[in-house]
Amino acid sequence: MKEIEKFYQSLMQDVVAMQSGDEEGNTQEQIFTRICLDMLADAAETENVSVAYDERDLRKKGQHKINGYAISDNYETVDLFITLYANTMEARTISKGEIDTAAKMITNFFRRAVYNDYVNEVAESSEIFEFANTLANYAELRNNLIRVNAFILTNGVYKGELPASQTICGYNIYYKVIDIEFLYKISEQAGVPIELDFENLDGHKYEIPCLAANLSNSDYEAYVAIMSGECLAKLYECYGARLLEQNVRSFLQFTGKINKGIRETIKNEPHMFLAYNNGIAATADHIELDETKHFIRHISNLQIVNGGQTTASIYNTAKKDKADISQIQVQVKLSVIKDKDQYAEIVSRISRYANTQNKVNDADFSANNPALVEIERISRYVFAPATPTNNLQTVWFFERARGQYKTLRAKEGFTKSRQKAFDLKYPKKQVVTKVELAKYVNAWQEIYNGKNLAVGPHIVVRGNEKNYARFINYNLPDAKHIDVAWFEDTIAKAILFKTADKRYGTKLSGNHIGELKQVVVPYTLSLLNIITEGQLDLYRIWKNQSISPALSDFIYDLMKQVNEFILKESPVSHYIEWAKKEECWLKVRSNHWTYNLDEIQQDFIDEKNPPKRNHKNDGEDEELEKRHKEDIIRAIPFSLWKKIEAWGRDTEMLQPTLTSMASDIAYKIKNNRKLNDNDISRGYLIYENVWQHNPELLEEADNLAEQDRIKASEIANAMSNPIDCRDEITLELIKKMVEWDKRRRILEDWKWKAMKDVADGIKPLTDRMKYAFYFNLQKLRKAGFSN
């Protein structure tokens, strides 16, 4: 089966599994939409996504449909999502007619919403109301909106052309098809590269003169180019923040605000721009020059690592001030990375050094932040307590880097029984990504930077990127301060957040408080911590893996009050936008709420008998890790270890010492002997080598385990019903059998070696050996052996 076919099957299984555990009544189409939006957000193709279904007038001329939307933090980009989904065994081919129809439907929605008539037709309780209202009436969005991306999501395969971009109400709409092949690419890569054809960039041709540096190395090529302001503005119009290297965008809060100095130069001295401005630093993974080698024709995966403000200012000055940018020229230092294996690391380092004027820590540029690494380490061995509703100890899996959970499941679930055991130990619902972790932690407690409120629930409402940046900069402890107790408390906050989210409800569940869940949940939890003066017993929540009914009801009542308060006190009808502002949170925080703390006294820390907390225990950590590795080694059956031995020898993928070790482990597994520390460490090293270079070999584990069981049963039966072979199986016959099968290799290697050990006098010829060798003799006779 091809990898993409495996990906499709896995994706469809995820859809079915998530729907079966979904308590909100979502369809498979909406479950698939959620999966797609999460993947696109992880790959930096979108941000601040919301799943929201709405359709009208299907099969009529003005029909519309939408499955989700997103609004960028700077209000420059609106993403619309419409889904074409079919529950089929294989990915079906999508026709151009289906794509054109979907494009028309999502465009009809945007046209209706942006022209201010549709919001008046939608009930405020509708999950699409807030978005329709924002499109129609929110001045900041209408003033800053540059591009509308219409994403057509499908679990099929599309090979046709994209619908042509169009303009509605002065806004440019660009169409994109996200099919199963695109999803597969972003699941395997950090994202799908931006491909720029300067011969035809959204219908325009641009000449980009360049000069190559005289460098000779295997890491990168260097070019200095001159790009016109019009070309740069077109790039910004089409791609916006996607042009900026992802880590820089996340941590420097890329916006389209106009730099005053740049603006004055563009308006008053455009011909001096090249002289006054430092230009742009960018990276790419491929460049194609024209026949003269003096002009750039094509660039793949262009990423601006320094100069985002310059780019945004040129575009916005041209748009808002109607400035003439035809004389603007910008210097571009372009590094084309040749080493694919080191691509991400080199780009990250270029980003870091190019942005030395901004205070950004080295660790901020990757998921390899030492604190995040420590959280991941702890999360792998700290077991959640068994509870009355679940008598199994489970793990809360912190996914520091995208795809870790899926990769580990594939790696360790190489048999059906191991896959089932993995799912029980690491339940999918207990996977926590780093942006979710940031949300749970930031929603719980205010953090001040001097006199400034750096973290509060209003920051959580602003979306994943902004909230995560604040978490990294202000609310993530140093690695040395992260221990088991910190992790347990953090998971307790996650349980609180998930419980509140569920209690708030949805329209589909029929018991929802309103349509402000993304605001009310973090606001309420921050209020809860303030109301209880930080005395809520988080360790109690961790031990129970749930909150008490009384605390759940307390939170529910408080959420209803907060929801009503925001609707009543908001100075604008765009409640979520107001909730992103500090003034909203301060007003909520200072209000007098109705509650009775006596109802949740049992949930407070007992001051007379405070809980004893666990901290780091490296010895326990090492012991658990050793047991985990031994469990994996023993899950590989004897016959598979022998195949691994043969594979390692034949391909030379294993050193001779490891090949020999594979054989030794095989017999220890077969005879259920103890594995020492050296067996475990080297055995796991062999396993990882197989996983990296020949994972298909591990897929044979179940079948080979069954064969081993049958063979063991045959030998047991033979011994319980002995065949009188004592006279027939002699040492002389064994020697003949060994010599005859030496090159023919009719017998499995381990059977032949067992006879050779007896023939060479290394092992004695016992009655048990005779029974086993008797069956070898029958097999060799069938192949032509005659004694």
C-alpha cells in the first residue's frame, strides 16, 4: 500500500473514531473539517480557525455553504472554508464541476455577508452570526482586509485548475483546493512551499535582476536581487504573513501597520527608497534564473526572515495613501538553502541572526525550547491515577512538535495488540499540543510584566499564535522549575478548561449558554482563580482526573453570569472583538458576581493537611524507561528477531555485533529468559534502526508471532505424543542434514544452527532435540534429501 493510501485510511479512521466519541452531534463532514483546519493551522496556512456550518438555498441559483472561517490577528486576511466530503473506502477523484460549484457557494456566502444583508437574516444564536456580523459591520476588519482565501477542503483527489481569483466589494478572493494529497504533504512537511512564477504572478510579469555570489559550499547559494515595490506589494497582497518565516511571525507579531519613516520616504522621495532602506533578507529552497542568468524566473518556498515591516508598509502606503510606488526598488539578500536535511535549522539560524535588533530568545525559534523538552520528558512517564470510572493508569501526552503522537503510535503499535495497548495508555483525548498547553495555563492566572498586564484571559481570546507567544515570553517557567508537581497542576488546569468548555455546550448539544464559548470559558476560569484566591486544590483534580459535581455547577453558574455581562456591557456588537481587549477583562474582573464559596469548600486546599507533592525522581524515570524498552523488545517475536538478524547481515544495516545481539535476543525471547541492561539498550537500538530503515519488517510481527505459537504447540504435542525417533536421529545423520542444507537453506536459519551446534559438539543431543530434528528431517526429505 502506498504511503498516501495509508494516510487516507488513517485519516478516515480518525474521522470515524472522533465522531463516535463526539458528544456534540457533529457530522463526519464537520469532524473532517476540524481535522483539516487543525492541520492547516499547524502548517501556518491559516490562524484563529473556527468550525461553523451554515447553508442556504441549496440547489438554487443563490445557494451558499460554509463549513468554517478564520480571521488573522491583523484583520488583513479572512479565510473561508467549504468542505466536499465522502465516506468512501478510497479517495475519489473530484471533478472540476464540483470545485466550481463549491467555489460559487462559498463566494455567495461572502457576498451576502459582506454586503450587510445576511447578518439580519441570521439568529444571534447561530454559530455563524458572529462572523457574519464582523464581515458586515466591524470597521477595523473592513479597513484592513486585503485578501480573502476561499479554501475548498476535500478528502478526494483534484488534478484540475483552480477557479480564477475575483474581486467582490473591493476585496480580492483567491481560491485554493486542499485535497488528500495536499493534506498528506503538510502532514509530512512543515507546510507546502509558496511557488512564485515571476513570468505570471497573479497575471503580472515582473523582472527581478539579481547577482549570484561566488560561493562554493554544500549548504547554500547567495544572491543579491533588486525587486520593484510593485512586485513586493503584489506578493504581500497574495500571500501576506505567509511570506514571513513562521517562527519570526509567531514571536515578533507580524502586522501590516505602516512604519512612519518608510511611509514618508514612499510618499515624498520614492526614488531614494533603495538608498535609505536596508532591504529584505529572505530564504528559499530553489531558484530558477532566465537564459541570461541575470534575472529570477522562479522561486520556491520564499520566506522573508527580515523585512516584513518594509513589505507591509509598501503595500499599505500604496493602498491607503494612494501613493505611487512605481519608482520603489528594494534590495533583497536571498539565501537558497541546498542542504535539505539541515533546511529548517539553517533558516531558523538565519532568522535569528537577521533579527538581532528584536529581543527574541534562541529557544523561541523552535519547539526545542528546554522547558518544552522537559515537559515532554515528564509527560512520558507520569501516569495519571486510576479512578472509579477508569481502572487503567493512563498518560497525558504532551505533543511538543506536530505529529509526535501519530509517529509514536505508528512506531510502537507494530502489532494489533500493541496498538490497542498504546491507545489505552495514551488516549487520544489526552493529547495536549503546545498551543493548547498555552491556552490552559494562560487562562488560569494573570501575569504582570512590571505594571503591564502581560497575560490574562483576553490574551487567550486573541487566538493561538498571540497567546502562545505570550506564554513563551511570560508564563513558561525555566526548565529547572518544571517538575512532576508543575505538570500535574497543569493537567488539572486542562481538565478544568475541558470541563468548562463541555458545560458551556454547543448549539448541536442543545444546552449551550450562548455563542461566546471562546471568551466565556477562559474568562470564567481566570475569575474562578481570583475568587478562590488561588486556593483551589489542583492536586485533588489531578488525583480524581475530574472536577467535583459541585465545582462543575459553580463554574456553570459563573459562566452564565459572565456571558450575560459581556452581552450587556459590550460597547459594540462585536462581542468577541471587545473581549480581546484588556479593558473588557478589567471590567469583568472588577464586577461583583453572585456566588457561594461554601458550595465548593471541599475543593479547596486543606491548610491543616496540605497535599504532599511529587517532584523529580530521575531514578524512577530511568527504571520506567527501561521497562518500556523491554516491553517493546519482548513484543517482537522470536521469528521476527531472526528476520531482523538476517536483514541486518544481508543489508549491512546492522554492525556485526548488533547482528549477533539480535540472534542472542531472539533465543532469550524464545526461551523467556531474563534480558540484562545491555540486552535492553542494544535491543532497543536495533529496533530503532529497523524502524528507521525498514518499518515494513515490523508489520510482520503478528503473523510471525502466530507461527511461533503454532511451532511451539507442534513441539509440545510431539513431546506429549512422542515419536520413536531415538534410533533414527543419530549424530551422523544430523551432520549429513547440516551439510546438505548448508547452501540450500530449506530450513529456517535458527533450526539449521541448532542442528549445527549439536553436530559440532557445542550442545548435547538430547531426546528433546531428537524430537525437533525429526520434523526437520521430514521437511528436508520433501525437498529431496536422502540418507
